[in-house]
Amino acid sequence: MDIFVLLILAFVVVIILVLFKFASSTINTEMLAQADAMQEHMSNNTNVTQILGDTITEMDAAFDHFRWIAIFFIFGYVLSIFVSAFLVRTHPAFFIAYVMMQIIALVVAVYLSNTYETLSANGTLQSTFLSFGGAHFIMLNLPIWSVVVGFLAGILMYMSLDWGVYYR
């Protein structure tokens, strides 16, 4: 079940972060382009370019960190899937259900990856999507990541079986 949360959260978080980064860059560019026009409406001792540089440009620079935040978010959740898979106690009879859930997760990952590819091919947003290098790579290859994470989580889940009092 964690794999579905990973797939959906990764998709939503990367899309939202890309949109925020695109909006920030667009606002920064447009505000700096209009700095001279804004300066005409301000008092003489107000430096609009300095104000924009201290506010909007700094915000845009801060949003550059979204590239790393997206990658760390995805890998952090993958790590949490591995830890929870290792700590959970599961009866071996549920292995078939686990495999079926992984197959369904693979189908969902294919749809999400294709949707992401369609969105990233948009001419307006394409450069912003491409600037999210690691997250962009993961999202384009989401079905492969889904299978690998699901397989490794399954190994961890059934490797940590405690054949003590729980299964007698």
C-alpha cells in the first residue's frame, strides 16, 4: 500500500514544485523587466531594482532548492517504505496479495509516468521540468522505480519474518 502513496505523492509534489518554480521565475523576469516603469511611479529616493533584488530575486533563488527538495522527498519516502517493510510482521500467505498489489502499482505507475511525460513536453514548462534533473528522471522511469522499490520492500518484508509466537 505504501507504494501507491509513493507514486501519487511523488507525482503531485514534483508537479507542484515545478509549477511554483516556473511561477517564481516568470514573476522575477517580468518584475525586473518592468522595473523602469515602476521607478517612474515611485519617489526619487526609492530604488525599485534594489527592492526587487532583495525580495523577488531572493525568492526565486530560494525556489531553486526545490530541485533538491523533490529528490530528497522521493528518496526519503523510499527509505521509509524499506524501514516499514522490514518492521512489519506479515504471514507468508499474504505474499500473493502483495504481488497483486505490486502489479496494480505498476499499472498506476505507467499511467502517472505517461501523464508526467505529457506535462513535461509542454513547451512553456519544458525547461523548468528539465531543470529538475533527478526528479525528472525518476518520474519518467516511474514504472521501473515502482518495480524495484516494490521488489526490495517485498524481500525486506518477508526476510524479517519472526517465526516465534506469532505464527504457531
